[in-house]
Amino acid sequence: MKTMLWVMCSLVSGALTFTSCVDDEKDLSQPGEKTSDLNIPDNTDWTTTRSITLSITSPVATQVELYTDAACTDENLLAKVNVSDNAQKEIQLDVAKADQTLYLQYPTNTGKEVMNIPLNTTSTRAENTIKLPENVSGDITIGGDYGYTYKWYPSKGREATLMFEDNWPEIGDYDFNDFVIWYHTQGMSFDNGDGTKDSYDSDGVEVKVTFRALGGYLPYRLGLQLDKTPAKYIDDVVILEGNDLVKMELQNPGEDDPAIFIFTGTDQLRKQTNGGAFYNTDPAHKIAATDLVTIKYKLKINCFNSLKKSAALWEAASSENQNFFLQKESNGGREIHLRGYEPTKYYSNSYVKEAGSNMKNDIKYCSTGNLVWGIKVPVAIAHPIEKMDIIQAYGLFKSWITQPNTSDPSQPDYNENWFKENDPTKVI
């Protein structure tokens, strides 16, 4: 019997953007309102995703599928879940805050039917109890090649975006284009049923990153700390899709501390500007999509006979545990993380000294005015052009960060969907 457990997150599928430095030869400043001038409430958490818990019961053993669209299309599949008869199955998913409803598809004797699952939008960790109806039938695919599939938002094939400003702890221009990636991660655990260690050899987490833009002169490189996955549980780091420029390198193999990865060689991208001052931030010097650098690595975690390694694998595949950051020059250099995330062990002793009085004491990488230097977005989005403040490029961005409690999906200015609408003349 074969079983497969497959997780995709993106917070995990994405693009990572960092603020541009001033070009000494040309004033590229754009007129208009600035993010740094806004009054941002303390309860604005700058997050675009949330965690939900679903508890599912069924009168028979079956397999159900969860989608983010009513048509239950393959590209919007979140999870396939095996449910035992009359036993509660609890799963946890990361979904976009903009998602108001999930759609559960279950088998019957005459085909498949769909249940709407309204989500609790007032809680960051919504809980929903789902009882399948009596007409549900058993699914003959249970125990087959893809008997159990479990994914995190974003769904199949979709990538996510990360955006950073690189002037921390100083206030930047908030064009969020200094270092842009699209990425997604996928975890899998595979057992062919023979009970040997070799049967788990395919276990691990795949990380795919496309480098979209570098809009700054400062020598920052991309890093990733897996906050709940000890480095000692990663057996190997294998290239699945590579190039001669950028590498994903484990910094602390064998340690009990969280695994830390650095993407080396990104400085070489700055030399491929297509005639512009920066990499893919000037509309007159765009980089063709086919010329953008993409890498894909597999972090092998063999879970044979180890509940701890199995837990570490799924923690690594959860977007909230993926602590992306910028690191200046080398280990020990200045780091820039998303709001609320901790610096790595290399920089933790220096954070307080360099943060100064501009940062909140209780929230890392968050200014006293609740400004941040990084954002995760659950889909792949375009980045603002050079020196274009993001509130000029994305019309709903301002209301998203200044009115966090007015997210009413029935209103035309529903701000949780801010990333779905932009001015195409102001983004790449």
C-alpha cells in the first residue's frame, strides 16, 4: 500500500521585494501620498493570511477535498483529507484572509457533492466543525497512490510574494522592490508500505524561488530560517532546478537550533540589469520572464520511525514557520525580518543595539509608528516600479493598513483583496 502526504505553502508559493536605494545620478522620486506618513493603528498586523482549524466527522471512511472556489477547480485545491468512520479528523490550514468560504467536496453513490464552509472572519484562528451527511460514500482511492494529500494555502501551482524594505531601521521609500522573489514550498512524506527506511527516502520539503527584482545598492542577500525545524533533522539539501549563479545553502547542519539557509550569489543578479540601474525595477529595462533566475531545492527529511522528524517536516512546510529575511554581507551582518519574527542566532545579540528607539520593544521589526519592512502576500503579485510608493501602485493598500477593522466583503473597497488591483503603469 502506498500513501502520500503532500503539503504546499506559500506563504509559502512567492515574490520577495526590498526597498530601493536612492540613485545618486537621477531623482526618481514619485509625487503623491507616502506610506510613511500614514497613521497606522496598533492593531494592524500586516498579515494577509490566517490559520484555520477544521474538525471533520463522517458516517463512513472516505476522502474529502477542500477548495477555495465553488467550482472546485484543481488549481484551487487546498487539501485532500482521509476521514475515518465516526471519528473526528482535525486539520489546520493557512488561508488568505480574503477567503470567506471554503468548499468541501465529498463522494456519493451518484457522483460528488459540495458543501459550503463559511469561515469565521473575526478570529485569527477560526474553528469549524463539519459533519458529513448520510449520503456520503466510501472512496476507493484511500490507500492508493495519492491516498492522502494535505496542502497549505496557496493552492496547487500558485506562488506567493514576499516584500521587504532594506533601509531598516530607517524609514525607506516603500516601493518594495529592492529584492523581489516569487516562491512556494511543498512538503511530502511517502511510504511504499514495505516498512524500511529506504521507503521514506522521498520525504522532505521542496522550496522553489524565482528572483523577480533587486532595486537597491546595499549588499543584502536572502535568508530563510525554519523556526520550528531543527537543522539536525535535515539529512541533505538537493538541487532539483539550478543555475550557475544562486545557491541555497544550509548554514548550520547537525545543530539543534532552527535550520538557517542563505541564498548565495544574488549579488551576481545585479550585474544583469538589462541596461538599467537596478534589476527589473525600471519599465524601460524589464527583464524577460524567461531570463529570470529560478531555483528549486529539496530539503530531505527521512521520517522513518521518527515522529519528531515527521513533525519537523510539516512545521517546515507551514508558512507561518518560514522566517524569511535579508542578511547584509555575511552571517552576523544586519538582518531584516518580517514584523514579529525573531532575528537568527547570528544577529540576535546585535538587534537591540541597531534597532534603537525607533522600534517597539514587544514586537520585533516593527516601528513605534507600526511601520514594517516586510510583507507576505498569498499570491504572486507585480512589484512597484522604482521609487513608486506601494500605496500609489495598489489603490486599496492604504485602507488595508489604516482600517484593519473595516474589512467587509460586501463593500466595493474591501481591503483584504488589496493585492488583486493595481495600476499597471506603476508596477512590473
